[in-house]
Amino acid sequence: MKKIRKFIAGALAMAMLLSLSACGNSPKEPTSSSSKTEAAPSSSAVSDPDEAAQTGSGEKILNAGVSFNIASMDPHLDYNGWYTNVYGITEELFKLNENYEVEPWLAEKAESDGKVWTITLKDGIAFSNGKSVTAEMVVKNLQRAAEKNERFAYLSDYEMKALDEKTLTITTPEVYPTMVNDLASPELGIMDLEDSGDIDNSPVCTGPFTVSSFEPKGTVKVVRNENYWNGDVRLDGAVFYYMPEDDTKQMALQNGEIDCYDFVTASAMETYQLEPDKYQVTVLPASRLQFYILNENRLDDPVREAINLTVDKEAIASYLQGTVSAAEGPFGTNTAYGRVTVPAVDTEKAKSLIEGAGYTLNPNGFYEKGGQELNLNIAYYASRSLDTLAILIQEQLKAIGVNSYLTCEEDPDSTYIATADFDIALYCMIADKSGDPYYFIDSTLRDGAYFDVGGFDNDECEALIDQLKYEVDTDRRAELANQIVQIAIDDNASDTWACLIKLPSRCRESPVLQNTCPMTFMGSMRTPIKPEDCDEIGRPFSLPNIFKW
């Protein structure tokens, strides 16, 4: 058996805050989950709710604080499409619904005979310049994404052609059952490439908003798309201020400078919950995982199992005061492929396993063997709350007599993920990016995969992953995924997905902004702007509306 991996997955705490007080007259600056910092402009707040629905010009403008920023508005580059979706600029052929099921967006339907996918566009789809979206333009966008983004380079292996104005085909070398899932990726937003001379700053797309002004790695302003194909756009626009500091966002909201912001911390939630008539905090399920990998080259089976029996996800969730919740596996229980079970925390059994492996407690209260103390290297990077998780895991291990030390790296991929220099490695990624389990399973459990730095190696699992790759029946795919993950849990070498922490589905009764976006944009909205006015803002690439009333 090669190396083994253990997962403690915790979804990034995504809480959405709704303020029921007045809206600011002028935009302030938001924050989001990745990127560099920029100060929020000061601006006067309106204390009278009756004045808050509109700016001085009579427009309804949403002022949002976000934790993310991008250097370019080109959705095909890097992960930019995730953000242009949040801004309401781009849309894809397909998206995910609340149950992580793929449904059409710009497309009307998709049919497959095995290797040939036929995709039909909806009637009346138009770009913000009023031009119709054609099958030929969709093909050009997919080809461009394959050129510009290495994660989608595989699309260049497919034959894509437009049959008529509304129909295109994609022919693959082998059966490819997850095509529509891939086409729901936010990086595959559709632009008018014939009228997008400045794609980096103002791409011409199909979303309910267009770019008014864009400051690279800073503020983004959007205005209503007057040619939007999918009904009325009720907001006149929105301003997204980059605010990476939690305290800055909280202060801006409380001062009335912004209407909403993302990444509400546990302490902020506690503060807002003292004023339920003024603020609303919403926490919804997410697919982002914080997990850990156990290194089999350094840790024998009993010790790895003991670690998994010790890490208490419920205690972690409790400590983080409702910003996260414990889950059973890498996928949400609201999906057909999220049906697995994990052993309960059992610290007494954990101690017995360690002692059975020849360890005894030394005078300092820590286990040692042959005069060598068991001292684990917990590697992490200081983002996505991994620093907090590292400390909590360290304390839980200490309570049973396992010593450890923390190693913080700026870039995990070029350090401990690349070198496997760790005992326990923390990482964060999206497990369910497109409503299908294959991507995550193939990236983590397949022998030699990118995240196989712990080295899980199981012949039965390998065969089942091969089946999953080509299985076309959705129900059967779910069965295979559950079987694969359960093997990893039940095999003492790989054992449990020890702590997948997801956001609980929890929101207040009054209208709130709901967040189901992988980018985890949540925020607060003030009452004078009606809930239905915000439907189009912040919609994720393939998940339900990020601001959904």
C-alpha cells in the first residue's frame, strides 16, 4: 500500500448578512475570499430607511463588500469567470440548481448518443449589445477558453461545430458523460468575441449587468443590461468594493457604507444576532472543503486511525459558532452521491490504538516509542480558515497525548503538497464544482492524482473510478461514487473523511440574501432595496443565485 490520505473537509464559512437598516447613498468598499487589499472609500451613510432605496440620482444601486478581486474581466482566464458570474456579467450554457443538478441556462437542451453531444440554444438569447447569441459564437468561445485556460485545454481535443444558428455539436474521442457538467463551469462564460475589443476591462456578455468601470484588483461597478434576454433587471446597478479585512467590512456595514458583504466571521455573527431586526445572517450549504491528508510514509495505520478518531468535527463547528457545520463526506448530503457514513469520535479507542502500536506516555504527557516522541508536523497555509483548523486539530491531538507543531507555508502547492514533507497536511478546494463527483474523486483518490501526496492505493477503488469515468447513468454514477468514498472511509489505511465541515442551511425568516456560490459571496441588504431587485447579482457560474430571495 502506498501513502494514505485523510480528509477533514470543512467548507469555508460562508454567511450572508442582511442589514435591515438604511442603504448608503454612495458606494463603499467590500471584501472577498481571495486577493490583495485596497482601502474602502469613506462615504456618508443614510440613517433614514426611506432614503435608502435610491441614490441621489434616484437609482437603485447595491453597494457590496467582497473579499475577492481580479486583474482582468476576461472570464476565460484563470478563475476570473467565477467572479464575473458574481458580478452578473457572464452566463454559461448550463448551471446547477439548489440540489447540485445541472440545468440549462443559455442552452435549451443537450442530447448525447455516446460520443456526440448536440446542444440547442434557447430562443431569444442576446448579448448586452443586442446581437443574438449564435451556435458559431458559442463554439468560438469554447475554443478560445481551451486556448486561454490550461484547465480547459482538453476541449481542444474535441471536434466542435455549429450546425445552424441555434445548434452545435461536440464530438469526443470516447464516451464523455459529464459534458454538460463541464459546460456549467464559470470559466466558460459566453462573450461576443466580435465586439469585445477590450475583454480585459469590459467584455460584452449575456448577463443582467454590464461593466461600467473596472479597476484591476479593485472596485468593480456594473449597470443594468438594457438588452437582457431573461426578463427585467430590477436594480440599476451595483458596486463591488474590494475589502479583504473582516473588521473593515463589519465596520462599513454598521456605518451604513455598504449594504452587504461576504465571509461573515463567527464573532461578527454573534454581534449581528444581537440585533435580529436590523441584520440578517444566512448560512447555506457549500461545496468548498477544508481537508487534511495523512502521510503514510511517516505514520503507520494505527496512528492514522487514531488521528481520525480524535479530530472532532462537531467540536470544531461548535467552536466556530455556527459558521460551519460537520458533514459526513466530501459531498453534501443533499446530493445522491453524498451518502456515506464515518466512525464516531472515540478518543479512548484512539489512545488504545496508539498504545497498541507500542507507544507509551512520557513524563510530559505525550506518547513516545523507543525514546522518540511522537511529534507530528501539521502543515497548512493561512487562508480559508486553515490556520484556525490547524490550531484546533493540534489541541484535540494534544488532549489524547499526541504532540504536534505547526508549519505555515505561503504556497502549499510548491511546498508540502509538492514535497510530501508533512505528517498532516491541510488544504482547501471545491469538491463539487459542477454537480458530479468524478472531478474530486479522480483528483484525490486515484493512484498518482495531484492530491495523492498521501498515496491512497486500493485496487478496488481504482477499478470503480474507471467505471465512474464512463458511466452515463446518473443514478449509477451516484452509487459508484458512494461506494468509492465508503471504501476510502472503511479501509483503515485511508479511513474516514475525518472532518468535512460545510455551511449549515440556515437563514432567517425575513428576506435575506442566500449564498450558494462556490466563491462564497454573502452579504447584507437593507430593506429599502426590495429582495426581488437583487436576483441577478452574484449568481454563481452554475449554482443557484447567490443573492436569491
